Amino acid sequence: MTSSALWKSLKKQERLFLISGPCVIESEAVCIKIARSLKRSCAALGITYVFKASFDKANRTSPNAKRGPGVDAGLGILAAVRDKVGVPLVTDVHTEQQAEQAAAVVDVLQIPAFLCRQTDLVTAAASTGKIVNIKKGQFLSPNEMQQVSVKATNSGNKKIILTERGSSFGYNNLVADMRSIPIMQSFGYPVVFDATHSVQLPGAGGDRSSGEGEFAPVLAKAALAAGVNGLFIETHPEPSKSPSDGANMIPLARMRATLKRLVKVFDAVR
């Protein structure tokens, strides 16, 4: 599926779409295993699928945490996933230069939540002409995301997705307010719900974040009932061995059954 065809599919909103993969790139083999499994499951369930993995996790809790293979090696692995599995790609970018580099490989550039108000980054990503997924900062109200979207569209690019991923609730906790879904949809863009980061417990593990992955399917159902257009879910064959965010993830072996239930909710509210 080309970037243009992907955007048309997202805008039609007739099918559930899923952004899913590991948090950070570990190896080509792990990425391909996850991408192939999810591609099969999504094809069987009528879900539009986009593979996600990050080449650099620049906002880790600890300076000693693994960040990923870096931009050059990471984009090489993502290109291999595209070529060998045949799926669209999304990855995080943290700088204007990364946006330009990643645009040569991926279909969707993702702005991390902590960086969503970085005007130069948002503008640079949108100026590539690629689809841009902007994750709502944990510190922002949904209404404030309208001005973030304007920063992107001022470049002339209207291919914008907004993602809800929870709001800070005191220390080391997040709460997902489902009102944010229709509020952000009112700006005229598809809205995604990030089910796994919404159950993250930021910094709760001392030198790392913790999470309550068992609640990710619960919040995903709630978001679909609220009319969200797509879901973001991180997964891994063995979440406990994932270098990042394993506590939030839905295990890969459970994804097909989970998606089967989620599609039923999506269909019921359409």
C-alpha cells in the first residue's frame, strides 16, 4: 500500500486501522516476526495495518537505558521490513534532520508526545509531505492540540493524525479522558487512541517506566466505543524481554484474539 492509498483508507474511516509493533527496534528478525504476524491477523480481520518501531528512544527515563540502533541502522531495518513484509511504516522523529531522513523510508512520521509543541519539528515533519501522526502531550488538553495541528497544516500538508495517549494524573500515573476523542476529531483529522502508553506508569520503576498492560484492551474498547478512528498498540513476542515499555504491551500471541474483539466494538458503533 502506497502512502497515498494509506491516507485515503484512513480518511474514509470505513475500516479500523492499527499502528502496532515493538516500542524500539531490537533487530531485523524481531521486527519482521512481529510485522508478519500482525499483517496476517489484520488481513483476516479487515484492519488496515501500519508497522511501528522506533530507531531511537530519546526520552528514556535513565541515561543508561537502551535507546535503539540509531537513525541509519534503524531506517535500514525498517526498509527491510517494508521490502520483505510489504507493510506501511511509521517511526518517531526527534529532530528536523531525522524527519528528512526518515521520510525517505517510512510512510508516517510520528511526533512523540513530549515534543508535540516543538514548532520547528512539527513543521519540518509536515513539510516532507508524509502523513504526520502527532501524539498529544501528557501535559496538554485536547483543545490545545488544535493549535499543534495548525502548525503542521501551515506547511500545506493536510495529512495529519492526532493521537490520544493519556494525561498526567499526579505523579507516575496517567488517565485517559475519552472526551478528547470527539474534541480532537472536531478539528477534522482522524484520531488514534494509544492503548498501551495510556496504561504506562511513567518513571514508576525507578530507573524506568512501569505499566499495567492488562488494562490496555479495556481502554482500547472504551476508545472504540467513543468513536475513535484507529488504535496504537505496542506488542512483543516476550514483553518482559523488550528493551522498552514491556510492562505496557499486549503479548504478540494475544494480539489476534484481542483484535478480533476490538473489531466487533468498532463495527458496532459505526
